Amino acid sequence: MRSVVSPSALGMRGGAASRKPAASADPIPGANPGVGSRAANRREQVDRAAKKDMVAELQGVFKATSVVVVAHYAGLTVADMQKLRMQMKQAGAQVKVAKNRLAKIALDGTDVAVIAPLLKGPTVIAYSGDPVAAPKVASDFAKAHDKFVILGGAMGTTALNPDGVKALAALPSLDELRAKLVGLIQAPATKIAQLVNAPAAKLARVVQAYASKGEAA
């Protein structure tokens, strides 16, 4: 009599009938394909918000400041930059290093927008409410650090070339002017009257002298 082999017997002997289909690869426990893209989107949103804040901050600076000086700083060490910041702070001025593209956006609609063409390469922006403070510190710093190169700047809507910045730096600061005013108050009335009544032509010659000095430098 012919014997019949049962399916269970085939399974015990490792026959083809007992073979199970290969299990599909399970995803990594806890992994979510959408997590990476969401994280990237969050980073992009944070970056965009940071840039927006920077533009707003720079625009506030450009609208409030009296003078802006732009310089190249490539080659300066971290210690050099810290020294520059400290000297600016002591004089009542400040320094910012910002991406040129963001700075140009912030300049739009401000009086000092004329400095936009200067924003190329590694630039630093120095500014102050005192129209002499930032130019004076920048000029003195440039004399001691040849890698700090003044490109120009602006005083209100007036564009300044490097010589213009130097001419401003040669003027007395607001603190020095205040000291002179105190001296005038203490001076004899006749001397004060002489200065107050000085011909306008004399004052014009003083201004012209500073301008000529800047052009000849």
C-alpha cells in the first residue's frame, strides 16, 4: 500500500511546504520619517527669525546714529577685535560685524544708506552718537593695526571717503567741546563777546581748513 506523507511530516523534515516567507525589515523602533524634515523646517524658521531680528536691530542703529564708519578687518586676531570693541565702548561708540547682505537690507530708507557700496568682503561697522567718537577711535586703531583698513562712512546723508573720516577724527569730541564751553563760561565777558561776534567768514575758513586737510591727506 502506498503511504501518504502528511504536511506536518514535511514540516519536520524541512520540506518546501514548511518554509515561511521572509519577514519584512521592521523600521527602527521609535523612528519617524517626518521628524527629520520637521526639525529642518524648525531650524529654517529660527534662522529666518534671527535674520529678521538682526535687520531690525541694524536698522535701528542706522536710524539713530550720527556717524558710521566702515572698515575691512581681515587678518585681525580675536584679541585685536576685543581691543577695538573696548576702545570704542570707552569713547561712547560701538562696533558690529554683520553679514553684508543683511546690513544692506537694514540700510534701506535710512540717511546713511550711502555706505551700501562699501559693504563688500569682511567688513566691520563702527558707529556713535557723537560724530567724532567712532571716526577718532577707528583712525587711531588703523594707525596701530595695518590690517584694519578704513573704507569710508557717512555722517547723516553725507558720504565720507577715508580722508573724510580722518578729517572728522581730527575734530574735538563732544566732551572736549563741552570742556571748552565750560572754559568760555568762566572766561571774561569781553572774550565771550568777541568769540560770539566773530565774522561768519572766519568760521567758514575754519571749516574749509578741515576739509582741505582731509583732501590733502
